[in-house]
Amino acid sequence: MRALIWNGVNNLRVETVPDPEIVQPHDAVVRVTMSSVCGSDLHLLGGYIPAMKPGDIIGHEFMGEVVDTGREVTKVRRGDRVIVISIIGCGQCEHCRRTDFSCCDNTNLKPLMAEAIWGHSPAGIIGYSHALGGWAGSHANFIRVPFADVNVFKVPEEIPDEKALFVSDACPTGFMGADLASIQPGDIVAVWGCGGVGQMAMQSARILGAERVFAIDRLPERLRMAAERCGAEPLNYEEVDIAEALTELTGGRGPDRCIDCVGMEAHGTGLTYLYDLAKQQALLTERIVALREAILCCRKGGTVSVMGVYGAFVDKFPMGAVVNKALTIRSGQQHGQRYVERLFGHIARGEMDPSHLLTHPLPLEQGPHGYDLFKNKKEGCLRAVFTP
Ligand SMILES: [Zn+2]
Ligand SMILES: [Zn+2]
């Protein structure tokens, strides 16, 4: 089959590789029909996540058709149109039983590096380096998915592919960002980052009863989508001082709930940004411009929910603000399996609609070009989606 291969830092190519097959009785093999780029892939491309090996297939947000199942699989069958949650649960460990699927004990088969960095290993992630399981990714004709009964979900007939696809990752990640923020009806919510996850967090905040949602970014086309598709009020940080604007717009209080959908490769302005950038190049910190700002802007007693990806350590973390403003900080990789059925319902009723994220449908053979458009935000690219 053909697959998009990581070949070194900022070096991708499409190659012919062996087809995957059923290895464990709980596996399924899925023929991929659509596979999206994701912001977290950029950390792999840039070399910020260790333990990539030349030849690794990347990609983790996808849908397709089940073509084969192991003998223990009962929930999905050959021919089913499905999405697959990008973070793999086993369904049986104590974390999966608590529905904290991204904390699964059993799906990172190579946990030593994660344990060394983080104390414990999280779940394995599809197409996301040997530090997180070494599972082959989805930018390929076929993919093997373990624990299919836990991670593979049949798509309801009324939901078209271009909406279903994003229930694999962007929708549940954004929804979890809003869920962890403990949004109450009437709350004012600010979301840093207007990529796919940020926009889904904005739609989710609306679903959970937010009265006003502010969208923070620097790209006009993304801010426009946030306004038109997500009912958010756009704030461009290259044009306004975000802290001042949010203070003014909330009568001096600050937003009740702040959601970071940016992560460690934030762009920014000012001295602390340059400090982060210089130290990140020496692998000493990650850029936390957005998170710092979210913490400083959040109202006293509010909640900061962190869905952006961070890999290791950050500098100048404003712990004083967290303590003295009595903030709650919550975070996590998505527990998508917990939210899938609910999200299908929101999508079927038109309350959530991710279809506009798909700006650049491309054949898989143009994978490297798709990542170039996405990474460098060319042609208004929000998501390149490959069809193998
Ligand atoms: Zn992702
Ligand atoms: Zn588990």
C-alpha cells in the first residue's frame, strides 16, 4: 500500500510499504477513506517529540471502512463506515473503566520513555512516535486498529463523511476542552487558538450554555470562521492587547473560563515570547505565550482548560496567579471514546458542525504538499485531508 512516511525533521514522503494485517484477536483493519492533518502532527514534523524513526507512518485523525476483524471483535463488522478515536484505549484497565481512556495503562507498548519524562505513561496514540506506542498512522490505504470494540465507532447514516471524520479527534478534543472548563450557563468563555480544535471548543462552549465566546488568534480567515461558524467574537492579538480587551469586554472581571487550544508552538509578541523561542531552540522550554495569557486573563475563581499539546517543561509559568486567584487548571489528551455518541447527536441535530474545517481535500500522493500548506498556513489552509 501507499503511505505518508516521516523521514526526518521536516521531511515527509509517500512510499510503498507492506499492508497491515490482523495481529491480535481484538484488532480491526480499516481501509482509510479520509485522513486529516492535525496541529499536533506539526510537533512531530518539527522534531519536538522524540522517538520518531525514519519510515514511521504519521496521521491519526481518520475514517474509513472496516475490511477485516479479529475473532474477538463484536461491535463492528466488515463493510461498516467508521471513525477511529486517535488515542487508543484497551477498555479494561482501571483508567478505561473510569472513561479516562487517554490514560490507558495497556496501549503504550513502549512506556519507558514516557515514564522517564512524565512519571507514568499515558495511552498509545495512533501515528504518534515510539514514545507513545509506535503505532502506524492513518495516512495510508489501510491501518490496523487495536481493541477495535473500544476505539472504532460506526457512523450513523445521516452524518456525512466530512462531518464524521472530525469526530476522530478535533470534535472530542474541543468538546473535552469545554467540558473540563466546567462551563455554566451564562458564562463568558475565551478560547486561545482558532484551529480545528479551538473552533470545536467554541461550538462546544455554546452547546454547554456559554453566553459569550471570544476567539483569539492572529489569522483573519480563522477569526472569520470562528465568528461565522462558531458564534464567537474575534480578537486579533496582532491588533489588540488581549488582556486589556478581555478586561474591558467583561466589565473588569475577566472571562469565567479560558481554554488553551494552542500548545507549545505558540506564536506571540514581546519579550517573554522571544525568551521562550530562544530557550525552546535549546530544548529547555516550550512556548507558553497562550497559556500564560489565559492564566493571567482568567477571572478570580475561574477555570483554565489546557488542550494544546505540551511535551515536557515550561518556563515562567505564572503559578502565583494560579494560587492567588484561586484558579482551577484542568487538562488531558482527549478521552474521545467518552464523547463519541454524544457528539454524533450534536452533529445530527446541527448543533455542532466541523465540515468547514476541511479546506483542502487532496490525494494522499500530495501529502507532503498538504503538510506544507497546513504548517505554513498557506491558501487559508485549516485542514488538509488526504484520500488514499
Ligand atoms: Zn490530533
Ligand atoms: Zn485501558
